[in-house]
Amino acid sequence: MASSNLLLLSLLLLQALLTLLSPASAALFREYIGAEFKGVRFSDVPINPDVEFHFILSFAIDYTTSSPSPTNGHFNVFWDSDNLSPSQVAAIKQSHSNVKVALSLGGDSVDHGFAYFQPSSIDSWVDNAVDSLTGIIKQYNLDGIDIDYEHFQADPDTFAECIGQLLTRLKSNGVISFASIAPFDDDQVQSHYLALWRKYGHLIDYVNFQFYAYDASTTVSQFLSYFAEQSSNYNGGKVLASFSTDASGGLKPGNGFFRACNTLKTQGNLHGIFVWSADDSKSNGFRYEKQSQTLLASAR
């Protein structure tokens, strides 16, 4: 009996020691880049080695590049590829082992008009999207994908099937290792993304909820309430806190964003932070990117 107790105690001590010695999971920082053609490069952005850092290229859109019109899943690059090229992806990943790079689909607009999700059929859109995106992802040696359609000419179930089947095939083919979605508080947007979440949420690693789409007068307590509401909507998902460095709304760093994040950290709910966008932050020296990463690194 005594020897059994001693063995059990030894096993428990060994388990505790292994837990202490195992590396902590890296806190996640993500930033959209390249949509506004302001000449920003990966190497301009400060990268803290103690976080997992995701650049998100913005955007790949299934529209033609000249006189843009929908292409039913044939995606083209619409980010600043002169400054964010395949060789520059390779360079930033080689110099920073904690960096991964993804691309985002859709976005708000293309050539001064809305960028619509507009498939001809589920099967044809998925086939075209898998083929064209696999080519872009391999050309740029990317790691993941983000879904940021904001305007729709298809019903929620069609959106859910198209995106869900796309993620299924890209993941099963080993083309991507992670996926995220970027909804915001709008009835039409939420109806589409929640339909996707209900059926294919198991394929979605992060929810980049656009908290900066809320009103610019958002307070810390309101932000925390919004965060709880969206965490309930996307139940079980890793909902990330977010702010923008452009003229969008939401809770800004100067108005208490980091106080809200510290509260989330205390609650065990700070899964990461993302920023829109590096293009806008370049002019202020990426002040809040540095602060975000310092906070996340201290949360490990």
C-alpha cells in the first residue's frame, strides 16, 4: 500500500515538473497589411519574439483586376504586392521564427465599389476557389486564410457551404494550417457568419471580430459587454480583441482598450489581439502594436 502511494506521488510530481518545463503557448498578435497601398513592408512592423505573430495580407478577391467584376471563385491578389511579395514573405519568416503569414478574402470594397460574395453555384465556386487560392498560397508560401466578406449576394446557407467546403479542402490538402473569420455587428453579416459557424465552426481557429465597427464612443464596460456577447455568439471560439488605427470606431488604445484587455486577461479570456491595420499604423511608428505585443507577452 505504501509503495503504491509512493509511486502515485512520484507520478504526480513528474507530471507537475513536466508541466512547468513545457513551453507556454504563445500569445497571439495579428495585423492586417497591404490593403491601402501606403508602401508598408513586413520589415517595418515591430515583432516581439515572445508572441505568435500573424500578418494577414489584405485582400485576395474573386474579381477581375481590371474593371473589377465577380469571377465565381477565381481569386486574384489585390494587396500591395510590390512591397509584400513572395520573396518578402520568405524573408520575414526566415528572420522571425514566430511569424506566420495569411491572406484574407473579400474585404469591404474593390475599385470604389463593394466586394460582393457572389457565387454562381456552390460546387463551381468551391472548385474555382480551391484551385486559385492553392496557387496563390503556394506562390507566397502562406500559412493560413482569413474570411472577411462583408457584402453578400447569396443567402447564409450558400455562404456557409461555400466557405465551409473551401476550408475543409484547403485543410485536408495541407494547404493551410489555420483559418479565421472576421465578422462584425451587422445583421446581414452576422446571419452569414453564424450560419458558417454553426456548421463549420470546428474548422475555424480564430474569430477576428471587428470590435472597431462599434461606435467611436465605446467605453471599457461596453467593450467588455460586446466581447461577452460575441463570445457567446461564437461559443467555443477564440474571439480576439481588436482595435483600428484608422478613423474607424470602437474602443481606441487612448480610451481604455488596454485596460479592457487587462480585464480579459484576468478573466482568462484574452485569446489574442488583432489590429486594422499596418498601413495606417506606419505613420505613428506602430506605437500600439508594440504595446499590444508587450501586454500579450506578459500574459503568457
